Amino acid sequence: MEAIIRTYSSLSEMKADEYRYWHSRPVHERMEAVAELTVSLYGLKGKTADDFRFQRVVEVLPRPRR
């Protein structure tokens, strides 16, 4: 894999390029990136993803029958 170095004249230009890049990627790839970042951030806190699950049910909503 070849590294690509880009220089930007402003933060807004960099953000616009990043936005275009992520919107060019398929949804499953974006979701995988979010999951990877989430697990990495949990690791920085010394936690696992299981430590942040819901502790209890807040409210149960009735659902109409089909």
C-alpha cells in the first residue's frame, strides 16, 4: 500500500475532503470503521464494550399487532 500525503490550506478544506472520502465508501465499510473506533476508545479507557451495555430497561412501549 502506497502512502498518500495531502496538504490543505484550511481546516474546512480538509474536513470537506474527509467528508467526500467517507461518503464514497460503502455503508458496511463505514460501519466497520465506527465499530473499530468505538472498541479502540473503550480500550483507552481500560474498558471493554461489555462494560457499556444497558443496565436496565428504561421503558417498554406497546406495539400494535400486525
